[in-house]
Amino acid sequence: MERPAWAPRGIDISVPSVSRMYDFYLGGSHNFEVDREAARKAMEFMPGLPKIMQANRAFMRRAVRYAVSQGITQFLDIGSGIPTFGNVHEVAQAADPEARVAYVDHDPVAVAHSRAVLDGNDRAVIAAADLRRPREIVKNPEISGLLDLDRPVALLLVAVLHFIEESDDPQSAVAELREALAPGSLVVLTHASYEGIPLSREEAGGTVEVYQSIRNPLVMRSRDEIAGFFEGYEMVEPGLVSMPHWRPDAPVVAEHEDPFAFSGFAGVGRKA
């Protein structure tokens, strides 16, 4: 397999990557055939995966604009993935040119491509780090050099927690990040769930098995389990809801929407 110029040396391009599969779902070009093959297998069971990812990105953009409207101009996006149109820094800096954005990902392709995209932007950085080691994130010099954690920050955990297994204690990681944030900070979160998917649990389980087979388990949590990640935060209205229902730009008419867009949950919480 020929290695494209944008692929960092040292990564195994014969193994599917969650972030590159996500890029494929969104119509991006920074993915390999092995990623596309795995994504197509997942879509055989859940054909609406691209629509779910589009709804996820649309929610993220609305949440970023909401944060800026609340006076928050610092963003920490963990599990940021491969940059696509409408990234956090583009949305935030369009709303407030002074906004600062720190991206975090452990995928070398995501980190390398983010560095290229952010070249020349002195108010945005990318750091190679892992959500499972939150202390390394808050102590990372690239992040601490850009963000002032003594002031409110919007912490984005968008489509990342469902790739953290219970054995890695995601609740503790989220709690440790919360404790590092100043009062008034926000957490912006989306998470996959069997609830809301217009398929039987058995049908949707086929997609889960695809991710299991590529050693990136997809953990489908219940609404109550997802709500637990907001411990220590006050939920922003309308609470924990499907992605299209969180402060939509226009009224949501269910019969006009792809039913897959309502899969999983999204919410924003404010630290008192």
C-alpha cells in the first residue's frame, strides 16, 4: 500500500483508524482504503452513520456559538479528530476573533493534519495526548501556553467518550478534567447509545461488532449512564437530548429529518 505524503511515518496504514473512518463518513479525503472498508462494513448494519456524524458536527457548531454568546472564548477539544470544514476554531473565531482553541488527539494523522491546518494561527494549537490520561492534557505546555485554566473554558468531549471502555474509568477522567476547570466553564458532550437509533438492538449491534473487530470498541451507554458524565455541572436547557433537539437554529420537524440524526445524546453543562 502506497503511503500518501500527508500520512506521518511510523503509523500502520494497514489498520483502520476511528478518526479516519469518521473523516470518511463526513466525506473527507484523509482516509485509507482500510478505513473505508471498515466504515462500509459498519454502514451495512447502520446505513445512517454519515447522517449521525453530520448531526454531531452541527450540534458542535451550535454549542460553540452558544459558548461564545456566554462570554467563553477558550476551547479545549479532546478527541478532535481530522480537521474538516466547520472546525471549532473556525466557528469560535468567526464569532470572536480573540477565541483560543486547543485541540487534543492521540491519532498521529489527526495531529499531523491539524498542525498543517493551524499553521499561522497563533490562537489555536494541537497537542498529542489521550483522554484516558487527563493530567497529561492539563499539564501539556502547548495547552497551558494558550489557555488560561483559571478562566472559564468550554471543554468539548464530542463523540469520544463512547470509545473509552469502563475498564479505563472514563468517569474519573471526566471528573479530573472538571476539577481542572474554573467555575463558569462548560462541558459539551455527545455520546452514542442504542436509544434513539431506528434499528433493533441486534441490528445496531452489528456496527458495534465491526468496531470491536478493529480493536476500537464502541461503547453504547444508556441515557442515564451518559447523564452521569455531567456530575458536578448544571445542565443547560434543554438538557440531555438528541442532537437535533439541542437549541436548533430552526424548528425540528421529525418527519422532515433522517431518523438516524436522532441517534444518541447531546448536552451542555455549566460548572457552578
